[in-house]
Amino acid sequence: MHVILSGCSGGGKSTLLAELARRGYATVPEPGRRIVQREQRSGGRALPWVDLAAFAREAVAMARADRAALTADAGPVFFDRGLIDAAVALEAATGAPVSETLAGDPPFHRTVFLTPPWRALFASDGERQHGFDEARAEYERLRAAFPALGYETVVLPEAGVAARADLVLEALGL
């Protein structure tokens, strides 16, 4: 059971992931933040505000590697973004259809949890240099992409992290 937490940048995904980890569930951190950190340390250019296409290609590769590294008996695993988010970013940057990027990859759990734009949580920083309007546009692309790929989306409410975690686990029957 590989479950995606997706949605708006700054919508609380990483905080929710940390809460699920605290409760004992396996988690995989967002590829994008890891890529940005690596590129900033090395002086690389695969940054979303420098070369979005290169960044998205790196995110697709990292997300595939993350999934391949999991053992079959890992139980439920929660992904902060991941492969489909990266494929949507690649399509936005290059026009490469999401369905072609994902061809051959096994599907994730059919229920995807989306964090909507939540201005009170959103903040730019050294690793997230886009504004709220760009984050909202990204969210709209993701909100359209998941159902088009056959996934059911659950939009998480603006609520505390414990309540969000409870909702996710209840929806999955965990």
C-alpha cells in the first residue's frame, strides 16, 4: 500500500508525513526538497526556478528510486509527493504527457490525499522560492491529473495535523 500525500506547496504535507511517521508508519520524504538541497550544496542547476525540466526529470528518477528501495513487506508507506507529482511537473515544463512518463510504473493506492491551498501555512523559503499563486496553480494541475489517471482524491480540511492524520488513516481503514 503506497499512499500519496500531494497538493499545494506549503499545504502541510511534510508536517502530516512527520505525524504519520511518529505514529509508526513508513514514510518517504519529498523528492523535490532533497533535490533542491543537493543542487544548492553542489551549485547545480536542477532547481525549479532555474531549470524546471531538469528538476522534474531528477524528481521522476528519485521518486522511482525511492519506490524501488522499499521492501515488499514494508506495509503501508506514505509518500510526500513523489512520482506522479514529478510527472505532472515534467508535463508542465516540457509537455511530456504524464501517462507516457508513468508508463510501466506500478500504480499507487487508488486514494490520494490532497492538501489544498492554505495561505496561513504557506511560506516561501530558500528551498521554496515560488509564491502562493504559483503554488495554487500547481495544486490545480495536480487536482486535475490524479482523477484523469484513475485515482480518487480526498481533499484534506484545514485542520490540525492530528485531525488530518486521523482522517487519512480512517479513510484507508488503518
